Amino acid sequence: MVATNERVAQLAPLVSDSIFQLILLPTEKCNFRCTYCYEDFAVGKMQRPVIDGVKALIRNRASSLRLLELSWFGGEPLLALDVIEEVSSLACDLERELPGLTYRGGITTNGMLLSSDFIEWLFTVGVREY
């Protein structure tokens, strides 16, 4: 299908390079073994080169963004709190440093490990959507 100039003009406002959304899997490990899950649990936790690469990507893009969204998925992402903390803390720091940048964090979790302490801690690193 070839886009017409009119159609491109209609769609252009919907596309923005000032919004950056990442879905990150800090671990494939899980404390459940649900039958519908597609994970094979082979990868385990996100490796250091990947963490460093994600952080570099975020740093490189941050100054041109108005919205940065990080969504944590898995496995059970709460089994890799150190990865969530490291990357989310960077996003929080960038939000404080760069006027006009908003950071939003979310997590898909089975909820088994959630407690008021976990929720409070996640809030401090910008994870506020469940």
C-alpha cells in the first residue's frame, strides 16, 4: 500500500521521536510455572553488557525526549530488583536533570512478591503502574 501525501499528513502527528517506550525483561526467571507462559527460563537474568547498553541508549536519547516509558516484564521482574533499580534510577536522575523530560515506569507482575515495602521502593524508582 502506498501512502498518499494526505494520509501521511494525517498520520504524522501520531508519530513522535520525542516519546521513547521500552519493554525490558530483567529476568526470565519466575516464581510461578503458569501453563500459559511462553518463557523457557533459559536466559535467566539480564547480563551486564545488556544493562549497560540499555542505560547508554537511554542516556543518548534522553535530551531529545519529552516522555520516557520503561515497562518491566518477565518472567517475574521482581526477581531482578537490582536491574530494575539500576536502570530506573538512571531514568529518575535524567528526569531531574532534564527539564521537559517525564519518566513513567510500569511493571507486569504476578503480584506474589508485592508488599507495601516493595510498592514503596518501586515508587522511589519511578515504577507506579501495575
